[in-house]
Amino acid sequence: MTTEISKEDARKALNELESSHAVQVAKLRAVIDAPEQKGLWKPKDGGIFYRVLLTGEVDDIHSNNSRMDLVISHGNVFANQESALKASPMMARCNKWIAAGLQADPDAGEWAVGRRWSVWSEYERLEVIVTVHTVAYPVYVHTQAQAEEMRRILIAEGLGK
């Protein structure tokens, strides 16, 4: 038994089928055609993204803003407001860590052979450690005494017990 369909009904059915799958097809095409992302997320030209202000507040910014490259170069761009709001307290904590390190040792910085001391945090218990194989903390100081001072500052800031 064969079912015949009119050309008009066939066109209508085809249009409905194409319409119902158009959004899915477009999304799949976008994934296939998108270049591989390397590194941190970056906003596209003409888009809106979010950043954390020095006050810890979050605002949106247009990617055609003249300061966009500066904001992006500091790793302070987020695709949505929710991510930026989550980042704000973490960025504040990291900034306090760095400030405490520089207050304790004006020559604090990234890990180096002569600069191996830092303050390690686990379950809100700050400990002075030295690490040789892991470069995982935001700032390192030269001596254990400087790391102890850094620890004292961080505890005073409420970052440990």
C-alpha cells in the first residue's frame, strides 16, 4: 500500500522539518566551525563580557572598549556575570596573599632558587612551607622569617586561624 502525498503537503512537511532542526544545525555548525580555544576565554569583538572591579563589584563591559586589551591581559574577563561574581572573593583572597608577601619581603615574587618560602593554606590553617618541586602559590619570599610574617599578616586579615 503506497501513500501518496501532494507536492504542497511535501513542501509544508519539509519546511517544518527544516525549521524544527535549524537551531540545532546552527549550534552544531558553530561548534564545528569555531577555532580551537587556547588559553583563557576571551570576548569576541562587539560582545559584552564581565570583569571584577577594584572594589570587588562586577560590571559589564563592551569588547569594543578601548581598555579591553588591558583588562584581558590581566585575566579579569568572564563570559557571564555569575562567573565574575564567583571570581571576586577568590581574587580578593589572592590579592591579599600577594600584598602580605610584598609587605613581608619587598622583593617577593614568583618562585626562584633563592625565593622558596610561602604560606600554605589547608582547611583555614596557614603553615609556612618550603617547596622545591611545586610552583603553585601566588607569591614566594626569601626566608622562613619573612614567610612567618606573611602568615601573621594573613591571619590578621582573617585568612587563617
